[in-house]
Amino acid sequence: MAIQYDAGNRTITLQTRETTYQMQISGTGHVLHLYYGRRIDGACLDYPLVLTDCGFSPNSYENRLRREVSPDILPLEYSAAASGDYRVSALECVSDAGVVGADLRYVRHEITGGKYRLPGLPAAFADREDAQTLSLALADAVTGLEVELLYGVFEAADMITRAAIFRNRGDAAIRLDRAASLCLDIPFGGEWDLLHFHGRHCMERMPERTRLMHGIQTVGSRRGASSHHHNPFVVLMASDAGETSGTCIGVMPVYSGNHRTDVELDQANAVRVVSGIGGDLFGWRLEPGERFVAPEVILCHTDAGLESLTHHYHNFLNRHLIRSPWKDRRRPLLINSWESMTCDFDADRVLKFAAEAAKLGVGMVVLDDGWFGARDDDNAGLGDWFANEGKLPGGLKPLSDAIHAMGMKFGLWIEPEMVNEDSDLYRAHPDWALTVPGRKPAMGRNQLVLDMGNRVVVEHLYGVFSALIRDNGIDYIKWDMNRNIADTWSAALPPHRQTEVSHRYMLGVYELMDRLTGEFPEVLFENCAGGGGRFDAGMLYYTPQIWCSDDSDAIERLTIQMGTAVGYPVGAMGAHVSACPNQQTGRTAPFGTRAIVAMSGTFGYELDPARLSDAEKRQMRVLAERYDRFYDLIRRGSYYRLTGIAQAEDHVAWAFVGEGGRQALVNLVVTRTHANTHGIHFRLRGLNPGARYRLAEMVLEGCEQPDGAYLCGQEMTGRVFTGASLMYAGFTLRPMRGDYPGVQLLFEQADAEER
């Protein structure tokens, strides 16, 4: 059994393949967290918990004469403010009767087969035999607030999910000011680091590892979105942990709005992690009999380093979170119109664009912004989702039919959550936008945010976009969101519920996504929020891929994609080859190097094929064939960082290794070249040490050599190596010259006659 209850010592134990998570119901009804770590069978783990008197830490009334059992020093399974626990709280609340905080005590627990569900929210799923659920209820006797803690235990996947449901069983209304989904106490010291992923628009998910200090370190967003700036995913790492060894604990909220994760190192050198919905701009009113469902958090522990944590999350999200049928289908090689045409096009130009793309092996054409309403720039038209017939005579259907006749699929860009003041929709329904009465709203990209918490708005958008997809043969939707929320005021809510706007907004977005993706499962949906502003597990529940960043520069994408891939699958990362000089950075990189980087994602193009040289067009045809050959290895293989995320390297290398170590595709890009330099050395991982591997293919991109000199070891193609030698002794390339050269090497297990 993955979940076990021992009535004798009142412990509840969650077992996965490699880990144990244990809690205990104390004599006072507090639920204590005892352990989360490497698997231990058949043990009650309360004995290491030796408590001592800690000054200025008050005790619960029952223990007023025993001063070593204060809530302030106990490892609690779920913490509440104003209870004698002064550390960061998972629950902050106040009742209409004026009672602040809660004293949460055990009420009951239940163990059931299968995985719990969260109404209206994205959450991991499982067949009944793949998971078990623990429901653990705590309650405050004075206010009647009950907190149901939910645990989904995926034994084979080595993962635990956490969520919480809050019910008001009292007589007075209660306002939740913080309602976290996860509280995790690590009671026994140690040296810890925090790995988080910060950034900005066009430079998202930059990994940063910092030592835990005494106090509270917070990662969060108040922008109404998970944000470009602070991704919800964080990792607690032992100070000696690295890529292939050491303890790592991953915390990944399944939520796309305001979020907050606090990590506190306290006076006793214990660590507390509290994670869930953002608290700064959040307040939720619970009338008697009402409930509030908090988002899910995915929890993972490994003693085998960051690489193991990455593999756990990739496998889990692919199998138990991403629902789209497209997660297992071969996705078409697409080309997007934005960087080549912006809003300046007509039907003839789009058809010429499509015809050129078809000759080069492209399988889908995506028409980006500018096809609707009075949309010639980003100052008008948002909200008017009907074709601009001045650009597209007859609307979208003739264009869609013509592109389908070329043997390609047709995709479309939309931005459902936004509206321009200069639009028919806003003129008809100004109250549908989030604006504060009497105050001029903050404007981003000269647009406003629609009130997605208003069901009338969601119904309108559902009607518009379901008809748009159905009537025009749309095969792909790029769902964008190009500004964050500032004026969080809804005309549809009374004053005492205005602190609910941000979360209600996300619930409305999720509802619209759920309805459209459910009605059109054959359509490939890609999420986007100014690039990677909502790259999170919540969005992956609805869309199998997310545009990774608006920065398409291949060299900057190396860091963006590597940071993203620490927790999120490679197949979820939207990545394209764009024109050079790059639109965002002005940098020029070799065409093939740009392709190597983009292949480690969904792979597509952001350029005008008519402007390419004949050599580049030939290369596009070759790349289409290479993409097709490597597709399964990249999407289904295990991902390995051959250069660490924190190393200052002159090159970046990564690999995809197929099941059983049968194949390995190594990708390497030189980011800085030097005169009089040495070779480039790397060690593979994930191979079978006893197997023999042939270097089946070596493709160099942008590598300049004088006088036809030795080209970086190309003569090694066909040579056979042992798996052990490639992993432990490694492989060396000669220095590569030029600006940003790259290489792909394919190793395959050798046939019997080659052994």
C-alpha cells in the first residue's frame, strides 16, 4: 500500500518507489511532520524529534507546564497564523466575529484508491491503480474553519501531489488572506540552497542558486500571471548537491496566476517551505457552508541530484498532467508569420508565404496578429474576432482552404483575454474590462484585460472562438496574453469580494481553455503570454506546448531553454529558427546552429522563406528531414545537461538518450571562441556502460576551418566506443572556429559484427 496508517503510534506514512513521507497525530491533535526523504520501511520516525524549551515560544494550553512543545518549534504538517507559531504561515484568516487565525487540530483522515480531483482547477490525473489519495481534515474549534489536506501518492512515479480545500462550518463568514496548498517542515538542519528561476520578458527562467539565510526567502508573482519574472517552480538543494548526486526537493505549483513560495530558515536551523496561491493581493470570503479549493503543488524528492529531479518531473508531467492527444502525436513543422510580416499583409502575401514554405518541407502555416478587426498595429481591434476582409477577402475560410490545398495545416494567433479601447467590443461593453471606477487605468501595449471572472465574458468568448475554429478549419491555435493585470477591480463583484478578482480571473481562463480544448481535441493549442510569461504546470494541463520566450535569439535561448528544462519537458517548449540579424538582439548566428537549438523544443520557423538564400533553402529541406528522424529521440528520450546550469562555459552541451540507452543525440553550441585554444571535452550520461556505441553521424554547423583543415574530428564518424568510455573518459572535439558554431553527434549501439 502506498499509504499506511499505524493506529498504535498514530502515524500516516506515504510510500513511493524511492521515498517515504511520514506524519504523526500528536496527543493534542496537532499533526506533526516527521520525515520526507529516502525510503524507509516499517519504522516510526518520531524518535529523532527531541524537543527543548525555546525562549519566547509559547505553548499550547494543554502543554502550558511542558515548555518544550511549543507550536513555534514543532514540525507541523500545516501551519496557521496566530496559533503560537511565529514562522511563515500556510493559513492566514479572520472571521466576521473578529477572530484572527486558527488553531488547527486533527479531525479525521481517509485513504482511498485513485487520485483526487480539484473542481475548476488543473491537477495531475491517474488511473485508479496508479495513485492513492489521503484526505486529512484539520479544524479550528472556534471559527468552524475546516482545512482538508489532500495528498496524491504516485508510487511508481515517485511523486506526491498536495492540495487543500477550506470549508466554513461555522456561523460567521471567514476571509482567507492566505490559503497555501503545501507546508513542508524539514526539522533537522543541514546546509541548504534555494534554486529558483528569475528573469524578465525575453529572458525568462534564468537559474539562480543561493544559500539559505536565516529569515524568509520568497519567490512569487503579483502580476495576475505566473510571470516572466519569477517562475513558480523552485528546488531546495543540499549544499553539496549537484547534477548527479545529493538531495533535491522540487516544489511545483500547478497554477498560472499570482503565486508565492516562502522558504524560511528558523531559529532552530529547521527549514519550512510554504507554497501556493499568492497572498499579497488575495482574499477570499467564505460564507457559512461555502468552500474554497486551493491549487495543487507537485512535490518530488531525490538523493540523486538535479538530473534525477528533472527526469522525475519530465516523466510525471508528460504522463500525469499534460492531457492533450498531441502529447503523443508527431507535431507538424510550422512557420509563423509574425517576424516576417507583423500586421502588414494581405491574402496574396500570406499565400505566397505559404507556397514558399510548402516547398521547403514545412507542414503548417500560422497567421499571427493582424488578421482581425481594425488591426493594423497593437492600438486597436483586440476583442473584435472577425476577419478583416480588407486584408482577407471572404474572411479566413478561403485562406484556410487554399493552405490546406497545398498539403499544409493552418493555424491562427488569438488573444482572448484582452481588449483595446478602440474596438467594437469595448465600446459595447466597457464594464467587461478590469478597471477601477474613477481612475484612469494602467495601460500595457495600449490594451486592457477582460474580466475573465465574469461568466458573461467567458460565455461570449467561448461562442466567438468555438465558431471561429469550427467554421474556418483551424488546426492550431496560439493563445497569447500580452500584459499583466494592474487594475484588479471587477464590475461583476461587490466591494467585499474585490480581493477575489485575480483568482476568479484564472478560474475563468481555465474554464474557457477547458471548454475549447475539450471541444476541439484535434486542434493543437499552444499557450503564450508575451512569450514565457505563463510557462507553468497549470497551463500544460490545457496546452501541450508553450511559447518559451519572445527572445528567439539562439544563443540566449540556450540559457532560457536549459533553465526551463530543469522542471518542464522539452516537448513543451515552443522554439523556432528566426531570421538574422535577430529581431531582439541583432545577433547573427549560423542557420544550422539556430536549428540545433530550436530542435530541442517544438521546432519551427519565424522568418520569410522568400528572403532566404538558395543555400539556406536547401538547408531547410535537410533540416526538415533531420527533425523527422530525431523527433522520437528528442521527445521521448531522457534529457541530460552535459554542461551544468551554473557553470561559466565557452560552450553549452546537452543530450537526449533513448530508452535502454540505445541511442544518444549530443548537441553542442560554442558561445565564445578563442585563439590558441584547446579541444572541447564532454562526458555522456545515461548510456549502457557494457554496450558498444558507434558514432553514426556528426553534423557541423557554422564551423569555419582554414585551408580545409581537420574538421573537428569528423573522421571519427563510424568509430566504435564503449558506453563506459564515453561516460567516464568522455569525448573530445577539436576547437571549432567561427561565430557560434554548433554540432550534433548521434551515437548508436553497435551491431553484433561491430562489437
